[in-house]
Amino acid sequence: MAELEVAAVHAVDDALYDDICRLLPQLSTGELPASRSVTDVVDSPSNTVLIARLDGQVVGMLTLVHVTLLTGMAAHIEDVVVDEQARGNGVGRALVQRALEIAERGGARHVDLTSRPSREAANRLYASIGFELRATNAYRYPV
């Protein structure tokens, strides 16, 4: 049986940067971040970057963003990606559940995430964990 480990990242080395750059194109077609940008995300006190390893190999990641608002502490889950070769092994569920534990310990009143409708398996996963689809509009202003 494969061993799955999910842990927070506290430092970025070349190997981890390469793993992140290998995973991100499976999530988005955007430009890959510079090494310094990855380090900035990991070093931010508002973020927790989680990495999943299956038998020691990096196979998934997510970023939990803590947001302090006038209405209370909130959190957002961003950049969830599981390597195509590792899907179906509980990696996404383990990542999200660890993020929810961290958010709750950090005092978050709720945790939000977004997922494209085309990511059907991911959307089923989020619903099975207990996320509820919200009746809201998501807007983006490109800068």
C-alpha cells in the first residue's frame, strides 16, 4: 500500500521548485512562477503551502490563504493540483482535509474555494467533503 504524507512547506529548494513547476501546468496554462515568487508565497505569514507526497514523490499541492477581515477570519484554498498519475489515491482529499484543519485551528469562520465546472472530479470531491455551492458571482478585474 502506498504511503501518503501531507505536510506544510517551510522552505523551497531547487527540487521542490521543480516539482511545483511540474504540477502547475496540470492546473493552469499560465506562466510558471519564478523561484523567488514561490519562496515569497511560502514565506508569507498569511499562507500555508501544503505538499502531498506519495511514497516520497511530490504528487500534489495546495495553498491555504488566511484572510483577516472586519467580519472575522476567513480562509481560501487556492492552487489545488494533483498529478494526473496520482489521481484516485486520495491525494486531493488529504490535502483539502489538512487545509481545513489548519484553517479551523487558525480561527477561520469559513473556507472558500473556486473550481472550474470542467474539473468535474474536483467538484465532486469538494462536495463530498462538505463544501456547498454558493449562489454568487465571481468577478475578476485584470490588472
